[in-house]
Amino acid sequence: MKKIAFILFSVVTVLSVSVAYGNIPKSTMGQVGPLSPKPVKASTSDNKAAPANSKRKLDIRESLGRGEVAYTSREHEANPRAERDKVRDGNGSKSGAGAPASAVILEPILPNAKVKCITPTYDGSGQAVHPSVIDFKIEYSKEKWQGFRYWMAMTPYPFAIDKYENPSMLASNDGLTWVVPPGFKDPLDIKPGKTNFNSDPALVYDPGSDSIYVYWRESLKGQYDRIWRAGIGQNGKVQPKVMVVEESWADKEGLALSPAIWRKTSDEWYMWTATGGSVIHLYTSKDGVKWSKRERTTLPWLNWNNGFIPWHLDAKPNYRENRVEFFIVGWPRGKGISDMVLFYAEAPMNDPKNLKMPLKDPILGIGPAGNWDDDFIYRPTFVIEREEDSYKYHLWYSARSTLGHWHMGYTEGRLGTSFSPDND
């Protein structure tokens, strides 16, 4: 398997992302009729790069009061592998291109997906990002839910135009070809402003009510991050959205990115969020609506392979091992978003703030040149399947190509996570 070299530096970073945006019609949650936003004028061909007029820059610098790193998409870089802008560590000292470096060779465990999934989007581009998948057969011993085995929450993201980044639903019976399920009208929510946008959906099933809940993030530049929730019952009926978390951008603990939710019981819920810096937070709830104040988890990635910064994550329970497992995408300290790899962490169910990283190697890296995921990988989602003497992981992940196209792919395999034998 191809080895990937990373140059690691010792700093804490946050991110400024170059994206494009525009106007979008106003709407309200729970609307099940067509929202009819104007389709994006972008080719879905993987042989064409993003149109030049889609590159209006939106600075969403996520300042934590510790330092910051600027990121610009690779179309604007003379050297895609060059050092990013200089960064400052927590003491205010400069670090970056001139800092001492130690090379670590990381070999991803799983192969990259050779082909991308088919993901129809309401804007017509077929470009999608940030999947959150439920496999009802493996996870809940149900053959199907409302006619489909697999359900996914995601957002369109054509050429990084965030006005289309609104929570949407897809379903599938093979995990590769996805459709908008009957009765559903995407998107579930839409943002009209130029400075606020939606992102980062997460999907949760509630066996008690036989409903699925979609959580997603709304961000207003310079002011707040909010997390919203909407329930979806039979025949795609969408309940009114409810705001469940709000965090100020002024908070030095950072933002509320990529919520990952575990419903342990009807009155015991957990949610982890990333911050754009080194910290991941944990919230708890008794109903999935009213959440506690957030608390820091442990930070094992700071000592993993010379240090990494977590960006987006997903979490799934492994009841047999009494642990919660995490797939986290992040970059080496001192680097940036285009250097991300996917890594593994776990925490005991009775101590969900105590994350550890028992695996030496990352799960996944960027794809080979010319592949659909050859620029950088992005938010993952996964399902754990028990086998005779190990666990098999089913992984869906989003990624961007060097042409600026955003898609999702599927891969699978064993990671070597600990497996407890049955007691006869």
C-alpha cells in the first residue's frame, strides 16, 4: 500500500476556508413541497474543474484565541503540497515553514474507494459532502426502515458553494446508489443569508418512536454556531425544527462543528463536537433536545504521530465491547486541511470523555492522482459489523478531487481493533 509522508509541526491551529457563496430563496423548516432553489450552473463532469466565477472568497476564520492558520483551496496554490501560511502557537511564537520538522511515515489501513457513490442533490450537481449513515440491518436488526436498508443525511456542496450546503436525505438498498426516498423533498432547511449557512448533518434513529432525527449546524459568521434538530416520521413527515445548542464565536473554547450523536437509551443521549482547534467537546442530554454545558474530552491526538488537529468526526457504539468508537478526520499540527487523514479513537461507555487512540496508523488518506478523492478527504461515517473473531468496518467518506468536485465513496475492512472472545 502506498505510503504517505507528512511533515509534522508542534502548534495548535484553526482554519480559514475559501469557499464561494451567493443568494438563495428564503424557506422554513418542515416544508415538504419543492423549495426550487436555482440550480447551480456547474458541470458535474469529473473532467472539468470548478468554474472561475465560483471562487468568491468567504473568510470563516475560526478564532480560538490560541492562533490561526489560513487555508486556501488548491486551485489558488502554485504548489499544492507547499507549506500553508505561517501559524502561531499558544505562546504567540511563530512556527511553520522554518520550524524544525520530523518526518513520520503513515500507512493507511483501508484502501480508498475507486469509484464514487451516486448521490442526487436538489441543486442538480450530484456533488455532496458530510455523510451520516444508518444501516438498519446491522445496527438495529431491521431489514429496512420505510423501504430502505440504508439512510443518509448529507448536504450538497457543488464546488464549495455553501449556499447549497443544506441538510438533505437520501436512502439506498446497496449503500452505493442513493435516491431521494418517496415522500421526501430536499433540502430540509435552507439559509437565505450571505453570512450564515448550514452544514454538518448527523442522523440518529430512535427505536422508541420509530423515528429518525436529523441534527445539523448553522453558522453565522463572527457571531454563533447553532445546532438544530428535526424529527422525521412515517412517509417523510418532517417535524418543526428545534434549536438545541448555541455557542458564541467569542467563546475561546471554539465552535460546534460536526456533531456526532449517540442515543444510548430514551433518557441518555451523548453528543460530541469539534471546535476547529485541538479540542473536542461532549454534551449530555436526557431527551436529545435539552443539552448540558459542554465539557472537554481528553486530547489523545495531540500525542499521536507527533500531533494532529481534529476537524470532523462520527461516533458509533460498540455494545459488545462496552465502548464508543470514533472516526475522526484531521491534519498534522502545523499543516492544513489538504493534509488530512482519517484516524480512530475510542472511549469507554461509562467514561465517554476519556478518548484513547490505540491504533498506530491512520484509517485512510487521500486517493491516488486522478481518483475522485485525490485532493483531500473529509467527514466520515461508519458502521461496525461483528465477525467471528474481529470487527469489519463499513466506511462512507466525503472527499474533494483536484478539480474541485465533492463526492462520497465507500470502502470497508478490518482495522485490528480489540475483540473480546465469547465466554462459553
